[in-house]
Amino acid sequence: MPKNFDRRFAIGAGINMLFVVLELTFGFISNSLALIADAIHNFSDVVGLLLAWGGAWLARLLPTARRTYGFRSATILAALTNAALLFVVVGAIVIEAVHRFMKPAEMASMTVVWVALAGIFINGATAMLFWHGQKDDINIRGAFLHMAADAAVSLGVVIAALVIMGTGWFWVDPVISLLIAAVILWSTWGLARESLHLSLAGVPPQIDHAAVKAWLAGLPGVTEVHDLHIWALSTTENALTVHLLRPDAVADDGFLQMVAAELQTRFQIHHPTIQIEIGNAKEGCKLAPADVV
């Protein structure tokens, strides 16, 4: 992740923390569960922004003898932790909403409207901080999606408050809280699924394993491709290891450099390790069978 996102994370976390304090204060004053629920969600987003920021900082640390890839996978762990935290928040909001269904409470709706309107502006502005880069990094995409969802949630709070002011239906407050929980769950599910997949060394979703293997098999002199592994070093860097059988091969650094460059250009694979075999071993490569890792 580029360093220029450090300032965006700092700004986003700072203004959202101020907004959390504002929402909690007026939520308790106005007795609005929807406002308090949104504040809890926004606080989890502050923590998520800090986690993503910390992961990005760790990923830039140099490798060591004990951590030969450095801390690049910290960005994946940050995304996974952020998703887990949000699932806990969803559960807490649902439990409290059920309690409010059983015992509805009045609230000062006009206060809710003004605070939620501020939320639309703050969350929308924060989301735009992460507009650029969100296609290439699940940390940035997670931050963008959460902030954009929060802006939509704040709009829902405004609508609920206006309905209550016009009808006196206080049960609308816990209903909106459940809708907030649903929005959080929906926006978090993809992040959780992808971050868990990457943490288990799965092939990054933007890379077609079969296409990579087919391209490698079509390289000059290659008669077989085996022991192909593709995984994410971080949320922005991908690695590959593979054995290429080239019976007529000679030492050729130019070939390896060409393959590495093309893998990055074609498939966003930044760290390839390629083993060339000529096939003269009596037993063959023990890693050649597809069921052997």
C-alpha cells in the first residue's frame, strides 16, 4: 500500500472518532437506539481503519532472517480481524434491537435527524478518501465499502426519525437498527470471505490459476508444468512457485526474467520463483503429481 494512504487513514480515523463521540452523546440524550447502534458501528470502523493502517505500516518493514517475507501478510490479518470485529458488532446490535422491540422507548427525533445528516456528510467524505486504490487492495476496498455503507445507514436513520415524528411509531427505531445490522453484515461478508481465503494461502480472486498454467505451458521449450502454487503475500502482492520441464534447456537468465516480467504484467504476480528441470532424473520430480503439495 502506498505511503500516501497513511494520511488518508489518519484523517478518516480522526474525523470518524469525533463523530462517534457526537453520536453516542446525542444518542443517549435522545434515547435513540438507531443512533447508538450507528455510533458503535462507526467506532468499529475507526478500529478497522487503525487495523488496516497498522497492517499497511507493518507490510513495509524489511524482511529479516526469521521473517523472510517481512510482515506483508499483516494486511491480510488486519482485514480478517476487521471482519471478525464487525460480526461481533452485528450480534450486539441485533440483541439490543430485540430488547427495544419488547420494550419500545421514545426518542427526540429531531436531534437524531441533525446528527444523522452530519453522518451522511462525514461518512461520505471519508469514503471518497479511499475511492482511488480500492479496486487493488481489500484493505482499502474494505474501508471504502464500510464508509459508503455508513453514509447509507445514516440516511436510513434520518428516514426513520422523520417517520417517527410523523406517525409516533417508535418501533421503527429498532427496525432501522436491524437494517443497520443487515447492511453491516452485507458489506462485511465479502471482506471476511476474501481475507479468510487469502489467509489460507488461497489463489487471489483476480488471478485465474488455469490461465496462468496454460500460459506457462505455452512458453518456448516447456513440455510440462507442475507444482504450481499461487498465493497472496499481502493484500497487494502475489507470489508464485512452479516447476517447468524444459528438456533442451540451458542456463538462461533472460528466459527467467522474461517470464517474471510477463507474470507481473499479465497476472499481477510480483514474486515468482521458477525451477527449471530437464527431466534426466531417474525417478522424476517427486512434486510432479497433482495431489502432492
